[in-house]
Amino acid sequence: MIAGRESIVNIEGIVSEIVYMNQETSFAVIEVDTGEELLPVIGELYGVTEGEELRLSGSYTSHPKFGRQFKALAYERRLPATASAIRKFLSSGAVKGIGAVLAARIVETFGDDTMTILEETPGRLVEVRGISPKKAEAITRELGQMFGMRSVMMFLSTYGLTPAEGVKVWKKWGSIAVDIVKDNPYLLCLDDIGTDFKKADEIALSLGIPEDSGKRLFGAACHVLRHNLRNGHTCLARQTIVQLVQRLTDAPIEAIESDIDQRIEEEELFSVQRNREFLFLPAMYNAERYIALRLAMMLQNRFFVSRDIDRMIDDVEQIKNIHYESLQRDAIRAALQKSMLILTGGPGTGKTTTLNAIIDLLEQEGLSIAIAAPTGRAAKRISEVTGREAKTIHRLLEVDFSSREELNFIHNERNPLKADAVVIDEMSMVDTALFESLLRGCRMGCKLILVGDSDQLPSVGAGNILRDLIDSGCIPTVELKQVFRQAAESKIVTNAHRIVAGEYPDLTVRDNDFFFLRRQNTASVLSTVTELVAKRLPASYGYSPLEDIQVLTPQRKGDLGVYAINDSLQQALNPPQKGKKEYKSILFTFREGDKVLQTRNNYDIEWEKPGTNEKGMGIYNGDIGIIRRIDLIGGNIEIDFDDRRCNYTLDMAGELELAYAVTVHKSQGSEYSAVVLPILGGYDKLYFRNLLYTAVTRARKLLIIVGSESRVYQMVDNNRKMLRYTGLRYFLQQEAGKNASVQDDAPEQTTL
């Protein structure tokens, strides 16, 4: 466990006490007896136990509350050598089945040779009073686990892998991990371990694996495909993969081509020939093929309605004093007759009104309905507008927490949802993997209603589900186009439709819900945004800076990126204050009262709603909360995510960011009373029409753009949509018996 950094010092000592240890992340706080002092040590110290000797590399730091500490960047573990240290080590619970009394007897029997005997001849434990052959066998198994993990961690540490990576390797492969890594270090690049290809390549070459080895070439190809899943692509053109692998490995093109052919033959990669050949990793290929096959089967189902549908629609109109326009009636009719419907359209076109009618009439037909959305905020919004319970898709399918290898759900083909119809809102956010899981969780014969706006940004995860389904021409789709009179009075709505049509928004009107404030440089934009959020909007509209106002920005870095704006807003809204606790992570200083964003799905976080008996698990990528309390002594951060109260350990703060400002991508599926949108300068590839449209449609009551008109107009002109390489449209057209059209219009957004 090495670390190549400057100003590193080494210390040695015996672990005196484990103050805190997170078994999942390996973060620990321990006290080490150096012989001269009892020194607090923090860092990734997985599996360290009291009594063992450590050689630690790192640096001294000063904590404002706890004083002088040693931050360990790397460590080397040594088994305790003296009888007293061994006794403390065994008494600490390091080995399941050995407590303080039994530890004393073992050390009394074997003395300073105890650790050697336990590692090499553990069968001698029967010589200890009170240990039967059966108990000796159980302890031997535990010792095998302990020494096995230790050897894996020590092996990996020699190649510079972090303790966190070592833990992941041990959890994935256990005692055979060293043999697996020696045989094929490129497996370390798997998503659930996440080692960089360059690091895996260094390990492989140091182990003598030839540069032209098939393992190396295939490892590079898999790395390219997995890396570009983050760009949204479920597949890549073979030619692109060959070029990127060649850049990574300097291998001859002929060798790369030959290895790819072999992997396709062995179904380690899958190939689809369109106008070009495209390659898939097995998981993405199987997911898209399953979705296409399942939807093709669903499309064959027919539903019979007990009454005249037009009469039913007329009755709803009369009861609710509503008049549905022709496309709305088409959508309601299709939802009742067909097994599947996509309902799409921009803001103000009546999607919610139409959906409510669909749900009412399906319930009148006796169908049980489940409603869900990709995020907690989106689920909360659809619940409010339908008046019915809605869940996140994860909560609807119920995460199976007994499965640690990968994300699995309780509801699947063997245990489908009981619902007769499933409604999913904000479908543009649903990625390939989640949609596959949703379909596996629906029973055969279930009706599916998908609602969304395909002009918004696609999902963060790989795939372009809603766009692909619509473009396939296979799925019944109704696009609502008429903007209703009341909605047409909103400049947010009318400007959104202008933007998506390629027309410039009206930036001159100053007496409605859409305002433009011209600023010529980044400093004035930043100061104006900060003043709007902290003072002007709360004073003029009574908006809460935390609950009602959200700053959205196209980029993370730069003078008007997420980091810079959050720094300014935190200083204005929640500055340092005596008595207010704070915790410094690598990138952020978090204070009590801060608005924070969860940056990845974490299915293991437990939450509860105060004042109720409702409990659950899982906080997801994009969830926004407020820090209620920071307990530095206990090592906890208490956060409230939309009335879901949960506790984070301090090391889990790496999953959080400040959220006074978030990227437009992170805002998908959410609506805010007021949105402030800085638009000035920035990277051209991030400033395009879909992103502007998505940002504008996040505002419910008020939108303020601060910056440059010309930059806003450039975004409208830049119609470089978030196109992606996927296979779903092609597969679905094949399964539906249509001429499979070529989807080969995505830009080359591939990276290493």
C-alpha cells in the first residue's frame, strides 16, 4: 500500500485502539503506540486490528478540534511478535471464535510462536484447553480468511493499489484473488474494482505478461467500451475501438483485429453489422436484446375495454369540467386499448391532465396501477399531480440487499409486480440497465405507460431509451403539441417551445416569469447570481434559498462552474460561524445547514421519516438534502433528503457535493420554484440546445438567465443533441419485423 507523494514520513507502532472502522469503505480512526506517544491515525486501514504492528506512510495534520493527527496514505501490516501483543491482537476479535479468555490460553500454550503456529499448523489448537476438534476446525477456517485477506492486501500493496481497491478485490475473489490477478491483472479494471487501465497494464508488464498478449488487448478493448458507457454509448464502432486500443497499447492493428475476432467467436464481445460493425460488451448487448424482445412480445397483447371509450372520455370531461383536445383523446384511447403507450410532449401541452384521465379510466376498468419515476424528486412531483402514491423505480422493484455482487431487485421474472399497469414518468432519465430491470419486474400481460419529454437530455447512465423507442416507430406514441392557453401565458413555457424549435427565446420581456439580466464578465455574473439567491429573490418573492431556488450551470469547472458558484453561495448563505460544526473532505468543506447532493447510487444507506414508522434504504444519484448535524466525535453526518433522515459516516462525505448550484444534467427529473441560470463563455461542446431547453423546463414559477444574449443564441443554434451509439432501435425493429434502420448518426464522443 504505497503512495508516491512528496513530504511523506514513515512511522511504526502497535495498534492500541480501534476508535472507528467502516468495513465497507475501509476508512478508520485508530490510536497507534509509537513507543514515544499515543498517536491518532486516520486513513484507509481495512481490517487493521488491535495489537498488530504497522509501518505507516503519510503526513502529520492538525484537526481544529482533535489536534495533531497522522493521515496515513499507505501502510504495511506486520503480525504481532511478542506474547503480550499477540494476546491483545487475538483478544480484539480479529479472529471470530477467539475472545479474551481463549486468547490468553492460546498465548499461554504457544508463547511468542503463537502467530507462526496459527498460520502454518493451526491444527495444533486442539492442544489448548477448552478447544475441541470441532471448534479448532471452525477457528482454522476463520484464520484462513484472515491470513488470506492479509496476503491479498500485501500482494496488491506492492503494486501501488489502494486499500480500498484491495478490499474490493478480496470481496470479489476471496482467497484465490492473488492467483486471478497474477493470471490476468486487467480484470482489475472491472467496474466493481475500478483500477485504471494504465495501472493494471503496469502490473501486467511487471508480471511478465507479453505486450502482444490477448489478455492485454482484450483488457484494453473492454476498458474502452466500459469507459464509454459513461459517455452514454452502449456500443461503439469496431473501427473506433481498434484505434483506441492501438493508442493504449501500441500493438499492431492486425493483432488487435485478430483478438477481437476471437472474442466475438467466444461471445466475450458481441458484434452487430449495420452500415458499420458495432461491438458490445455482453451485459449491454443482452440488456438491449432483452428489452427489444420483451417489448415485441408486449406489443402482441390486446386489451378489451368494457364500455365505449369515447363515451368514457366524455364522462370524465363532464365530471372534471375539462375539454380534451384531439391528441389527448387519442392518447387516452390508445392507453386503454393497447399494451403500451409513450406519451410525450413539451411543457404546457397537457401531459399531466392526459395522464390523470388515463389513470382514472384504467382504474374504472378494474386495473391496479403502480406509478414510479427515476428519482425521488420526480416521484414526489408525479405523486402530487396525480394524487396517488408514486415511488422511485428502485423502491418499486425493491433492491435485494442480500445480493452484494451486483444490483438485483426482489421483483423480477420469478417474482413480478402484481400491478396490471405500470406508469413511468420522466422516461428520458431511464437508462438501459434500469429499463431492463423494470421489464423483468413486470408480469406478462402488464400494461406499460411511459411519459416523458424526448427533447430533454438523455439519461446519465448508458442508453437513450425514450428517444430510441420513439424513433423505432414500433411503439404506439402520442406527442402532444398544443400549448394550452393558461400555459401559453408563461414565458417559461413559450420560450421553451421556441428553443426546442430552434428559435431564439424572447429575452426582452421583464414583467412575466422569464427574465434575462445582461452581464459582460464572469465576475459580474457570479456576483449577480449570488445576490439573486441570497438576497433579491427571498426579499421579492419570499423564496427560500435552500428549498425554492436552484442555480443550474452547464459545467462543473471554470469560473461559472459548479465548484466556483457553490463556494460563493456557501460563503453568502452559510459562512463559518462559532458553534457551527464543519467537516472538510477532499473537495468541499461541509457545514451544518449546507445544501448537498448525493453523487452516486448508494443502496446501503438506511433512512427513516421522523414522526412516522416509515423506513427504507437507498439514497440515489441526484438526491438533494440538507445537513442537519455533524458529529465529529461520533464520526457521523445527519442529512435530511426530502424528509428522509439518514446518517453518513465522515468517510462517506466523498459521495456528497455542495448543491447550491448543480449541473443541468443533475437537475433532470426535478422542478424548482425558481431557477437561476448563468450563461456566459464556457466550453462549446457543453453549450447546446437540448441542455438549454432542459434547464429552462426545470423552472416552475420563475427563471432568470444571467449573462450574454449571444451565448444564449449560440446554444439555440447548436443542435448537437446528446446522440449516442446504441443498439435498441435496431434490435426492436428487427424483433417487430420492420426494416431495421441504421443508427449511425452519433458524433464521435468516444474517449479513453
